[in-house]
Amino acid sequence: MADGNGGLRLGERIGEMATRVRGGSVWESMFRPGSPLKKGYSDSPRNRSYVIMNSVLYHLHPVKVKRHGVRLSYTLCLGGLSFFLFILLTITGIFLMFYYRPTAEAAYLDVEALSTSVAFGSLVRNMHRWGAHLMVLTVFLHMSRVFYHGAYKPPREFNWVVGVVLLLLTLLLSFTGYLLPWDQLALWAVTVGTNMGGFTPIFGPGVKFALLGGIEVTGNTLLRFYVLHVLFLPFVIVIFMAVHFWRVRKDGGISGPL
Amino acid sequence: MVDIPEHLLQRSAEARAKALGVPVEQVLAEMRGEAPPAPSAPAEAPTPPETAAVVEAPAPGDPDATAEQTPAVETKVVETEVVGPVETPEPEAPQGSLAPVAAPAEASPEVASPPSPVSGGDAPLAASVSPRPVAQPEAIPEGVRTQRLLTVVKARAIQQVKSSPADKVNTWPHLMIAEFTALLVMTGFLIILSVILQAPLLELANFNATPNPSKAPWYFLGLQELLSYYDPQIAGVIVPGISGLVGFMAIPYIDRNPSTKPSDRKFAILLFTFFLAGSATLTMLGTLFRGPGFNFTYPWADGIFFDDLKDWVDFG
């Protein structure tokens, strides 16, 4: 529609430009065949398959799933939400790393400054903390859901074992992160937690010593927990997650092979 | 040697019977090694003894006659060739009658009166056939292509096809939309939560001021609760280490019941539910009902002694 000056309305101009961009060779090259973002995408069974097969992210999924598996009440999306929370925690965690130094002198002040003088700092820290609690919860509930469906039965026994390892790693990630604010809550919760682990008869005291970098929680512990929290444990958990997802596809996911 | 599937044997026999103008049953029996080969009539076969030569003569009783023809192909071409028509064999092969497509020279005496279908060894028939006669390679008629069955590989030996019809839907859009919605809801929930509830930050860590009570993170509080009842060796090692970790990993190897129906696995569900209820109870007790000195308190009377989740339940 023309306005008083005979030009096109802004909306129409944008629409026209979008059409030109979507028809251009640059845009064309960016997306694999079947992408819904590509120009001329049409809803066909072939394209529905391509959307999954030709996407690096989506191809974790099979092209087709059993109809009853799609029902929200069947899985409650707990496994997927655990994974999503892990990604969310990674993103917020990277943000927090910009403002945090893992030393006994600086850690507490950095967290305090983050909460008061960094844009969105408080919100991101809250999201990181509550998200971590939620992830422990969703992983645990995911395990319960899998048990009640009997989804650990052959041929999926080993994926259950991998899942239990993932639960343990999730707890360790949460526990190592617990110390990092270096306040009274962090210090004494970790003291109590590592004391409990120290009761293990043979290797308990040794593990406790290695974990704490001494016989009690000190500045060394803070550095160890920091490295474990931001590097070592995420590295290990990503490997186990890759195996977990792979085995879901190979051994069968939602009640039977997909 | 693999067993040749029945339908393949049948099809091969039909093609061969059609080409040679002999009954299917006869060829079939011959392929199975149950009966000696019958004479047949290839094109331009002038004399009865030579017409019989086209069909090879496996030893009676040899079960792998068909497949064992293969090595002989290189040396005696005619013996191992199965003469078949170009078109695919029809299911109705000539039985006791002449096959019109096979060859023009089918009027030889043997073919005109084909032997009756035999199931077992037929002594007089076997006697009439010369064991390994010589035949001309040019006995194959025009427009007829030669085929030979080398071997039959069962599909099962290489790959297992386990597709059974199932009610499936496309992941895109049906599953992805549900997942994306769940993702958005979770993000929204987390942001709202983070705006409302402030993450706790107490005073600076102080080694000389032990808070009373000192509590672990909430997911370890069930264990801490256990520790207040039992010896550390039991509560700190046997319960979490053995029953918790090792026991959990071993579940699929202990529970050998293949059924996933809840009605078939009442005991497993009962046990797991007991575990869930127990750990939830212990965690709640440790979080809410333990005060100074880790003694029992009532949260509604004395308040909550757990700084981490205090905001969740104690807005005042």
C-alpha cells in the first residue's frame, strides 16, 4: 500500500527485502535441503525427514518416533529438560566465569560485586543456582521415570548404568559449585559433605585429602573445586552424555528401538 | 552348505522345468537329490541318449545337488546350465504336458511321454538315464538365456531385519514442538524464579565460626540424616556406596524379568517406591525438621534451619 509520498510502507519494504535475502545464493548456501528456513519449504513427508536428517542438532532424534512416545505424559520431557538445563547452566556459568576469581581472598567479593554492580549479574547467578538444583531434580526424576517404565531392560541395561554415572556426575557438579561463593553456607556444607565422604573405609580418607587439597577446606580446596566444576566434570559429563544419547538411539529409546 | 529356502527352490525348479519341458515335481525332486534326473529335450537334440545329457545327473541322495553344481560350471558348461526362458517363470509350470515356450524340438519320445512325478528314487527311470553323457554346447535354443544358481545366501546371515509395523509419527513437527514448548516453559519458569528468589549469600567464610546446625546441600541431607542414626561405616559407606551406587547400576542385571508391564513387576515397583519414599522422607527430615545440634525441631514452631532453601518456604 502506498503512503502519502507514493512510497511503500515500512512493513512491506522489510517483507520485500526478506524475500530477496531468502532467494539469494548466500542464504541458499546456509541451509541444508529441507530446512524450514529455506525458501520454498513445503510441508511434505520428505521434507519432514530432511529437517531431522540434515540438521546437526536435530539429528540426535530419529526421523520418526512412536506415537505414544510423543505424549507429554509419557516422559514428561525429563531427559531432554535435564540436557537443556545443562546447556543453560553452561551458558550462565560462562557468564559468571568472567567476574569470578577462585581465591579465598577474591571469591566472596567477586560474587558480591556480581550481584550488585554487574548488569543482570544477580539474575544470571540466581538462574545458575536454581537451575543447578532443578537439574539434580530432573535427572533424579528422569531416572525414576525410566525405572517405572522398565526402560532399563535388555538391550538397554548399559545405558541405565551410564545414566547412573550421569546422576553421580550431576551431584558432583552441583556439590563442587556449592563451595565457590565462599560464604559460610558454602564452607560448612562442603565441610559436612566431604566429612561424610571421608567415612569410606579404604580410599575414603585418600579421596577426601585429594579433593580438599589438604585435611580441611582451605583456599586450595576452592581452586580444586573450581577446576573440577568448570572444566573437569563438564568434560567428563559431556562424554558420558554423548554415550548416553548414542545408546538411546542404538539400543532403543522410547519403549523399543527407534 | 546353507539350506535353500523352499520358495527359492520352487522358483528355480519352475524355471528349469519350463525350459526343459519336464514336470516341476521331477526337477524339484532332482534338485533335492531325491530322484535321479529325468531326460529332457533341448533344441536340436537329435537322438534320445543325447537329449538326456542336458540335465545334469547328481548322485541320488545328495542333498546339496543344486548348490554343488557350481564347481562343475567351469569344466563342463552344459552340464550345469539351467536353461530358462527370458521372461520370468510363471507360477503354473507345465505338469505332465508340453511347455510351448521351451523349445521347438520337444517332440522327442522322452518328452512326449514325460515320467510321472516322483517323490522317492525311481529305479527304472534312473536306469534309463545315462549318468554323465556328453552334450553339445550349441544345444541352447535361440532367445533363451542361460541361468545358473550359484548359491543362495539367507538374509538372516548378514543382517537382521526386525521391522514390524508400528504407529509412528514424524519427529518434526510432532515431537520437536513438544520439546521446544517444554524448553520455553522451563526457561520462563527459571527466569521468573530467579527474579523472585534471591540466591543465598551469607557472610564471608569463617573457619572459626561453625554454624549450628551445619548442613550439607539438600541432596545429601538424606545421608546426613542417616548418619545421625547409624554408625558412619553403615550410613556413609554401605547405604550410599553399595546400595546407592553399585546397587543402582546393578538393577538391570538383577532384575531379569523381561516384562515392562507394571502388573508383572509389582515387587520391583514396590521396592523402588519404597526407596523413593524413604529418601524423600529422610531429605525432608534433614532439611526441615533438624535444628541446632541437629536435634529435631518443628519448622512451624521454631523456623527452618536451612539457609540454602530458606527463601523458598520462609517468605517472612
